[in-house]
Amino acid sequence: MLINLTELEHRSVASKRLQERLDADRFFESFKNLIESASRAAKATHPRVAIFGEAAALLWAQGRKDAAIRFEQLGTCLARSHKVDILCAYPSTLNFQEDRDSFAAICAEHSVFTRSEKPQSALGQH
């Protein structure tokens, strides 16, 4: 079961709460509910949930690199504690060369990093 959070994330990243700071408890509670709902809706005997999102890329695009890194760190914790796969999209239009250390911190939170020449994310379409 795939949870696509793109539209929800666009609204969340723009919200006042996320602009101030990331609340780990709220993050985990929100995702826990989505994961449980997706697991119940799945028809497989042992459902596996995958989450696709762009929130960290949206935060990076706003210049909020520390928040993007924190979002990725929370995602890593979520993936480990709830046994979900998290698929992230970072459009190639973002300038990661300007801050290689922050980008390295983002990459460190991922088990696999794949570069695509085609913009796949909704963020890349804006």
C-alpha cells in the first residue's frame, strides 16, 4: 500500500506549525495513524506500507535546510519503528552544491540514493 503525501505535505510545509519547528510527537502520531489506516486497507496477508513524500525537498527549497534534515531524521526513525519504506523526491532543480554539508546530511538519512534526469516531483513542476 502506497501513501502519497505530496498534496498533504504542500499544505503542511506551508502551515504555521511546521514553519516554526518540527514537533516529533505530532510527526510520529500523524504518520502512525496513516500507516495503520493503510495497513488495514491493504488486502495482503502481511501488508507492507510505502510512503512517498517531498516535504524535506519543500523545506530545502524554502531555505530551511536544518528543518529538511530534521524531517529526514524523523523519517528514518519512523521507517525503523514502523517497518515502512519511505521514498523521497528531490528535484534536480534544487541547488545542493551551495551547501554540500547539509546535502551530505540529507543523503546520510537514506539507504539508497538514485539520480534521475527527469523531474518526477510535483515540486519540480512549479
